[in-house]
Amino acid sequence: ITYYLQPQVDMETGEIIGAEALTRWIDKDGSLISPATFIPALEESGFVVTLDKYIWQGVAIWLRECLDRSLRVVPVSLNVSRVDILACDVAEHMGSLAAQYNLPPELMRIEITETAYTGESEAVDKLTADLHTRGFSTYMDDFGTGQSTLAMLKNVNVDVIKLDRTFVPTDRDQGRSAQIVSSMLEMAQSLHLPIVIEGVETDEQANMLRHMGARYAQGFLYYRPMPAKDFEALLDGGNNN
């Protein structure tokens, strides 16, 4: 089990502005086993906390190695689940990793799923406050998938929203999805919250989103998740298109 990095880009310039660390299980034959086949079982058993800590540390080690080699680095988003929040002091753990590997907290962005915001609001409020005190930025992942999105937004202390891929317009539902995304973008802009759109796969989607005012995206149109070494080469080569 390891992690891949999926770049996040500025749709206006094509520049890579960050990446998300995604868990991957590489089978003996070199094929990838989908996280959907093993993450639910790990969450149910509680072992996902051990896995997440392993991924967080792996990314921290890699970032430190890149800095030591004077390579270009960008912030990396680390996923935090509801189980992590309930089982450990995430802010303390992230702070310890940053200190251990002498990393600026700006390089480690903390992604918390919207379901955690809605299901454990008090714990998440405390966590985001603690993370901000330590210099970390927080992302709300999977925005729009929860049940209390609108009521919750006015209270959460989050730095960036990631709009779930299910809202990205497709050929089949372009009209309705476009209206929803446009409204969400307008709402987020009024709250001064940047949005990263997940799941952008076609030029048509990107052009439509840019026309609505979206700027940041993550999806197969730009880059698929890749091993850290490939991401290093991508950044070091300066070829962000």
C-alpha cells in the first residue's frame, strides 16, 4: 500500500498549484486494487487510522526529501476521515510530523470530508481551530454530498472547498448540473472561499466551469494520479501542460 499524487491545477494557466495524496494498493502483479474494495473494511475495523497515519508520514518524508534535493514542491492535501478525528488528535499528529521533518505547515493541507463536518461538527470545529493555530489550511472534501450543506457553510471555519465530482456537468444532465455548480460557485465566492472542482474530464466541462467563474480543478483532463517520482519529474521539468 502506497500513495499516488493527483495534481490540482489553475485552469486559466495550466499551472500545478497543489496535489492530493490518494491511497493505492499495488498488487503483486503490479495492478492497482481500487480503494473502494478495501477502504470500507478498514474504516469499519478502525485500521484505517493506521493506514492514514502511514500515508501522512510517507508524504511528509517525501516532501522533506524534495526540499533537501532543492526540487520544486507544492502543497499536498492529506485526507482525514471521521474515524481519524474520533480516534486520534489529528492536529497534534500533523504538528508533530511537520516538526519532525522540519516542514512548513503550508505544505500539508488537511482535507476533511463533508460527512465528518456534518456528523461530528463539534469535533471538527475544534480540529479546524487547532489546525489553524498550528498554521495548517483546511479543505472541505466532497462538498455537496452531505445533508446540511447550506446551513453548515455559514458556521464552518474552512479555507477551501472541494466540489464533489458528482456535480460536474455531463452530456446527460448539463442543464441542471450547470445551474447547481453556478449557484455553488456564486455562494462560495460571496463567502470568499476558493473552490477546487473535482472530476473534470473533458475540455467542454473545463470551458463551461471557467465560464462560470471556476478557476481550480482536479481531474483526468489534466492529470491522473501518479507515483511521487513521476510527480517530481513533472514539477522539476516545468512542463505543467
